[in-house]
Amino acid sequence: MIAHLREVDVRQSRGESIASAVKAIGITDQTYYPWRREYGGLKVDQARRLKALEKENAWLRRAVSDLTLDKMILSEAAKGKLLSLSRRRACVDHVVEALRVSVRRACRMIGPHRSTQRKPPQGRQDAAALTQAVIDLAEQYGRFGYRRVTALLRSDGWSVNTKRVYRIWRREGLKVPSKQPKRGRLWLNDGSCVRLRPQYKGHVWSYDLVQDRTHDGKAYRMLCVLDEYSRECLAIRVERRLNSTRVLETLADLFLEHGAPQHIRSDNGPEFIATALRDWLTRLDVKTLYIEPGSPWENGYYESFNSKLRDQFLNREVLYTLKEAKVLIEAWRQHYNTIRPHSSLGYKPPAPKAILPAAYLPPYDQPMTANKPHITRRALT
């Protein structure tokens, strides 16, 4: 172009017209005048430098435009945490629709692979049924977490992973508030906690009293006896009043059914330190283990059972009569021993039924079908 412009200038200095000079070099007027307006008076080096500057300027404008667009994409996508793949996929769709950018560019800035946008998730065929099963169990057992719900699903025949149940649990917004009060502990000089650890079934029993009220405001008490090794609740006796004589009667029935333990642990309540009860246990070679006053953590197995009884049954039920309390508490004890998964036992019940299959052992608060005896429950709503 510079050479053609110089040749036209030379021909024009010889007296030729611009039209004839342009025609002589083989270009038209529509081509000559833009060349002259842009490159007239420039040398070859200057023209090369000008072209380089134009290319660099165009690259800078494109880079600034890309950075601005990337910033707009990030600001549009920064309205929430993108932790799951589904949220990232939805964010990419939103950015593409709002800013009119390509899916490739949006995926490059937000993070998910482009194939996740091209191939929508199909899901599993049993996803809806499993979700409904998890929700039903969460409604039925309001104080169970997702691990115990997973154990119940497996006992019902589902082949499911704990992580999959956890994803459904989080997606459906299910939650069990954790209540773990801080307690001090009593320690020896060697760093060991003051209590005898159970070694086998029947080694150490623990028992204590729990108090609650019926709907009319009258108090009733429960004597709960627990095998610390197997975690099995051996008995829950419900009476308006429980003294040392009734405690002795309950222990005598349990000794005849299960055999006498080597040790029995309790607090220092008047029902447990009575002289008649202590002499009777001594004659049967049953050693008593009394915890320190004001140290309920030394009877940790029973305290854990007590919290489950109150959290999963007593706080959820309105009991109108003492007879209703006896029937429903005994039904809950059977459910606790035979069906409820226990976390320290690998999410298995302490004393599962070995004769009847699980289909004939409905949970204590599951309605029974026709022609089967059932227990009516009144749940707090």
C-alpha cells in the first residue's frame, strides 16, 4: 500500500491526474482514497508500527472486555454458596440466561464440567421411593438421626449407603437438634474413670428411678433395670409409688428369669440403700456399686438409656391413666430391645427376636393392620 501511494505521488508530480495514476497502478478510486486517508505520508516502518499498535490495541480491548465479562459472571454467580453439583448446574443456567454468554464460558468461570450441562442427571429409579421411606421413618421416629434411619432401612430390605441417606436427609431439610450438656468427671490419679466396666452379659446391672406425670398432673415413677453389657432393658416397672419392697420384688422376678448378676449399680437413693434390700443382695452374692453423690456420669449406661426413654417416648406422649402408661411403656421397652438400632452395637438392637421375622414385629408407634392386636397412642402435635 505504501509503495502504491508513493507511485501515485510520483505520477502526479509528472503532471498526471489522480484518476489516470490510480488506473495505471491497477486499483480503483474507492480503494485509493481510504489508503491515502489512513497511510498517506507514512513510511514503511511507520506503517508496520501502526499495524502492530492496532493489533495490540484490539487485543487489549478484547482482554478488558473478557475480564469485565468474567467479573460480571462471578458477581452474578456469587449470590450463594455453590457446594453441590446441582446448585452449580442451576447457577450456570442462570448466568447463561441473564448475561447471554455461552455455556462453555460460564462453566469455565463457575467450575463444573461442561458435560454436566449437556447431560442432565437421570437419577435412580428407586430415588422417589427411598426418599419417601426416609421421610416416613423421620416422621415416625422424630428423635432418630440419619445413621439410625439407615439401619432401619437396611432392616427393611433396602441396600443403601449411609452417605446416600445423608444426602437425602440434607436435601429434605431433616434435622435432629443435638442436646449434649457439659458435665464434669470424677478421675483417679492414674487417669481412669471411677466405675466398673461390664465384661459380659450379666456382669453388671444398673437400675434407677424415673419420674413423670399423667395428663391429670399425678406423678408416677418407673423402675428401669438395664444390663450394661448388652444394653438390654430388662424391666420397666411403673407405679404411683415405688419403695424398697417393690424394688426387691422386681429384682427377684428378674433374678428368676435371667439369673443374678455379679454387680448391680445404682445411686444412693433411699429405695436402693435400704437395709433389707442390701442384706438380701448380700445373701445372693450380688455386690452393690453405689456411685458418688452428685456424680450421675458414673452410671453412664443408665443415664444414656434414661435420656433415650425421655427424649423418644416421654416427651412425645400424653398418658392419661396409669394403666395406659404401663402398657405403652412396656411396648416401648419391647421396641427398644428388639427393633431400635443401637449405635454402640453396630446399629443392631440389643435383643432382637430370633423366632419371629421382622415383618411380624412392627414398631411400637406404627399402626397395626386389621385382625391384629394393636395399641393406640396419643402423640403430641
